[in-house]
Amino acid sequence: MYRKTMAFGRKGIAMAAISAVDIALWDILGKSAKQPVYRLLGGRTKSRIPVYASRLYSSPLDQLAAEAKRYEDEGYKAVKLRFGWGPNDGAAGMQRNVDLVRTVRETVGDEIDIMADAYMGWTLDYAKRMLPLLEPFQLRWLEEPVIPDEIHGYAELRRSSRIPIAGGEHEFTIYGFRQLLEAQAVDYIQFDTNRVGGITQARKIAALAEAHSIPVIPHAGQMHNYHIVMASLNSPMAEYFPVVDVEVGNELFWYIFDGEPRAKGGFVDLDENVAGLGLRTTFADTIARSATHEKFAYDPIYNAESEWKLLPPIDHPEERARCFISGTGLTHLGSARDRQAMHAKALNAEESEELTDSMRMFRWGVEGGRPPAGHIGAPPEWFYKGTGSILCAHGEPLEVPPFAEDGGEEAEIAAIYIIGRDGRPFRIGMAIGNEFSDHCFEKKNYLNLAASKLRTCSIGPELVINPEFASVAGEVTIQRNGRSLWTKQVRTGEAEMCHSLQNIEHHHFKFVQHRHPGDIHVHFLGADSLSFGEGIRLKDGDVLQVGFDGFGRPLRNFVHVDRTPSQIVTAVSLA
């Protein structure tokens, strides 16, 4: 690739593109070998990677001091600041640069290393005037004081000052690094793997630097550099960009990739059980990249005033039978009370100390449904509803079949999953749901619960990725003939449930048949309240609306009672 692009490449964007391809190939190689990339490069040379906090821009000095103190408190043993003034700012700007360094040094003391980055913004003359002013602060290095092509300038600064000089962030080839090293121009090499031709070239440059006894501390950290550092004795530490809210800049990668290690106590670690680089793009980013520029007005579609209509927000693209609908009940106190009353053997079961199975199961959840992390809790109630063929969209009817005795709303949140190639379940997101059931049939006997669930249900209209699910307020409304018949304020979320989401997920996916690669699972997480518990019986044409804060627009469906006489179903022998 390098030879094919020499006429217009050699440095800059062409090398960045070559680097991306090479890094991707190493990721594929690691995943194929089921090994982390650093192991392919020779293995772990350190238990963890020390990292320095790299931010500290030229903000007001009190803010700069507060940020530096925060990094010290978080356990970093090194920090890097950015200079804010250059040759055009004269002597006053030089003093302001000194003030930045003095502030950080006075804040963190002498036991924490400080590095400073001029980002190619100084001339050689300006740098020669600045260096004596900075020497009292014992900088570990001064980074990129002049433009990257001024190799002799780097070398002169290195010879004339006690402050070590670092560079190479904007060098792109092994030939350029050879020139830096042969000119004895730097004390630290700072290549970036995503600029120098990828991991293949980065390891060669690292070996060349080691032969010259010059440490390698790559620019920017991140996984493509961390694997190089982990496998190299000549790389004592790595750069680390703390997580901040950005739209552009160094920290943007936090919002593009999942899997980047978070610093703890001034260190990052690489999971030896994760193959390849350990990165994957976020689902939200994948959706954004897949979106077209074609747009539709949402209001008419949502209100059924358009030729377009909404589909369920999830289904299996090839076979609806591979979309499994299930649920967990008795997770909320309200529904447990409703079912206690529904199944009670006495008029006041609690006073008679005769609890139904419903209330017993709910209490088991209260006692053991929220186990400590890493432990298995009490199993919740679990039921099967059907496959993707029963899944209805916003605006579609919820069917009461001829054999049913009733149909009743159950306003819930449904969690939605896909099973990965290795059998691991991945939660895609959550959606508003109406887990429609036959409560009259269930009331006759608790053992009727399973059959009462084999009904249509609905989710949507929107699927929310990574929603807030601690305590979610909602409202359920039933309208009849254009008027409100019943309205209830409800709540759901982990704080409102006796089982943690992790415990519910474990007890659903512990069954190996629920972990078949490529399958979709829609799992209802329980209702807070039922209109049936307050004496409401739904009729044909009733409109059911369920809304939860943070989950998009309300889900609306209407009841359709199939009045066709129930017909006997006969199996025909193939004999």
C-alpha cells in the first residue's frame, strides 16, 4: 500500500488510511487466533500499564489547579498540560506559559511528573528562550516544541537544555524516525500507531527506538497503542485522555467504541480473555452510520394519517419464529397485590395468613431477587408468550381470540436482546410494551397462567438504546367511545422491582436453548398495576395507551374481540 501511494502519499492522510487497514487486520488476526493482540506481539511485559492524565488546557489558573488536583486524587502519577501562548504573544505570553506550569507544580507537588505540550506552536528562537524559564519546574519532557520537520531544531534544544525533548506524534514513516534517532533529536519517541502504518510498522519503529535506548510513549493511548505498550519493555507508560463531553477532538473515541479501558488509580489493564484489540463500535454509532438521508414526517405516521405505518421496532429478519417472546411477572408490588386478590382462597388472604402462590413468589423475590454482584439470586416467575408472529406494532389491534374469556392490558417495559455468535446475550435496548393477557381465565386457577399468556402483545413505537431504568414514571389510559374510562399513574424500573435486571436476565438466559446465535428475545419485565384488579373488563374497540418517561411516544393499541364461534382443532394422522 505504501508503494502504491508514494506519488501522493508517504505522509499524512494516505498513511493514516494505510494504518487503519493494518490495525483492522491485526484485530482480525487476534480474533481468529482467539488471542489479544499484545500476546501476538510477544506477550505481557507489565501487570498493568501506567498512564498519565493528558488534558489540562490553558484555562483560568484556579480551574487548572482544580483539574490537576482531581487527577492527583484519582491516583495519576503523571499529568500533561498544554501551553496556550506562542511567539506572537511576546514576553507576557511567555510568563503566562510559566504561570501554567507553576500552578500545576504547586498543586500536585514534586512527587508527580509533569509534561508540557507546545504542539508545534513555537519557533526555535522562542523555544530557546522558554526552556530556561521552565527548568526550575522539573518537567519530565517538553513535547513538540517546534514543527516536526525541524529535526536540527529538536537536536539543538535537546543539547542546550536539561529538559528532555519528546516528539514524533506527527511523523509518519520509519524513515522519518530513523532521522530523528540518528540526529539524537529526542529523548522520547511518541509515534501514533494510527499514523505510522499501523501495528506492523509501529513495532518496527519501537524496535529501532529501543536500539537507540530511546523510550517509546505513544501519542494518544487508546487500544491500538496500548497493545504496543503492553508488549514492549521499552514503553514505560502510555497517554490517557480522561472522559469528557466532546463533539470533536481527542476524546471522541470514547463515544465511537466500546471496550476502551478506563483508568483506575493511574493504570489501565488489558483483558487477556478478550481477543483482538478488544474494541467494538457502539450500537448507536452503527445505527447512525446506517441511516439514510431520507426523512419522513413522524406525526402523520404515528397518528395513522399516512400511507406509511409503523412496524414493531424489533423482529427477526429471516424467520419470525426465531423471535421469542417471554416475560417475568410478580416483579412489582402492585401487580403482586392484584394477583394475590385474584388468586386468594379467602376474602382476606393476608389476615388469614394464607398466602397465594403469587404472593409467596413475590416475597421470594423481595428476599433474594437482588443478589450481590457475581451471585445468583432467587428465580423469578417466568412465562412464555410465543414467537414474533404475535408481536403487534403501535396502532395495531390486540386480539381476543374466540376461545378466550377476556383480554386485559399489562403496561410494562420490554427488554430486547440478540444472541451473539458465541452464545452471549446482548441487550439491544428497551421499549414500551403491552403484555396482553386473559385475566379471567388466569383467575380460575393459577395453573392457567401459562395458557393465559398465549396472546398477542405489542411493543413500541420506539426502541430506546441504553435508557435510564432506575425508576421510570408512566401512565396507562383506557378509552371507550372516545372517553377516558380508566387512568393510572404507574412506575417501573429496578428501584421499583423486587428483582434486579441482572438476576432476571440470568434466569432467562441460563437455559442453553435461550442462547442460540442469531435469535432475538423480547422479555417483558412486569407490570405495576392492572385495570382488571380494579374491576375493569375490556370491550371491543377500547383504546389502550401506555407511556413511560424517557421511552418515546406512548404505545397505543385497540382491542379487537373475535366473535367467531370457537372451532375444534383436529390433528390428522399421517399414517
